[in-house]
Amino acid sequence: MDHTVLPDGAAPDDAVPGHRRALAAVRPLLAAVPRGLAALALVAAGIGLLLAEERLRFAESALTAWVLRGPLGRPSRTLTTDPVFLYQQVPGDDTSWAGLVVTTACTAAFYVGGVLVLGGLLLLSRRNSVPRVAAAVLAAGVLLVVVNTGRMVLIAEAQARWGEQGFGWTHTVVGSVLMIATLGGCAVLFARLGLLRRGHRSPRAWRGPAGAGEP
């Protein structure tokens, strides 16, 4: 039997296809690791946010008070014991203080937490791009916090100007419609940024050799 000596580092030809097959089998697993970690991070962040929703309610209370006090010029402050923001119904009148409690029904924590979990679940599918899903999650989360803060500011302003009637209309009607519209906007964001890929250009029709006329 003939014995062939191969140069150092060389491998028989029949060993190359097997090596390539092994690499081809490992590559999808290696590519799935960053996606899996990103999905796990989003889901964990969503669950953590849901568990710590009380802290977010305190933050939302402080943010609402800041908007009332800064851009709108209405004296306001927050409590340290409860997620409550106080504001003067009549600016400058210390006897006109009123307050609103940021309850579990008023917070955006559950919406944002749900968006984070949804984003993590979407990443489990290889059809969804990690950067696009991350952009959709970020945009939807910011939109929910901004709109919900604006809703609470609107309720406080309506209560200060028109009393209980203003509070009732903005809290039960205007605020609900506003949040429903915002959730619809978040769905559009996910569809545009997270789920839908850019369409491919349709192939051009064959027009024959150069100089050929239209049929």
C-alpha cells in the first residue's frame, strides 16, 4: 500500500468537506447567541420594570410636577411618602393646593414593561432584525411615558381650571382616548420599525438587446 506524506498543516481532501459541514452547523448557533442575549435582556428588563412599578410611579409623579412647575409655571411639588404630586389651583394662593395620586391604573409602567417583553419575544424569531426591534421598543417606550405624563398634566390643569367636572372629563374620556390612540401608535411603530422589512425592488422587465424596440 502506497503511503503519501502530506506537508505540515495539510489535511486530506476528504477531511475538508466534513470540516466545512461542522462550521456550517456551528455558525447559526454562534449567530443566535447575541440575539438570545438581547431577547433575554429585554424580557428581564420588562419583568423588572413590572416588579418595580412603584418606583416608576414616584418618578412619574416627579416628572409631572416638573412639567407643571417649569414649562407651565404652576407651583407644584411631590410627596416623599407616596407617588403624589401637588399643585396650586390658583398660582400664588397657598390655600388652593390640590393633589393627584399616580395609581397603578395611571402609570405607564405596565405598558412599557409589556413593550419590553414583547420586544424580547419578537427577537426569538430570526425574521426580525435586532436593531429594528430595539428601535421600536425604544420609540414606543418613550412615546408611552411622554403621552402618559402629558395626560396627567392635562388632568391637573383641567381640575385646576374647571374643578371636578374638568377632572372627570379629562380623566375618564380624554385621557382614555389619548392612551388608546397612543397604543395604536405603538403598534404602528412596531410594524414599521420592528416587524416589516424594507421591500425589495421588483426586477426590471427584460427589454431585449440594446436598441431593440418595445413590443
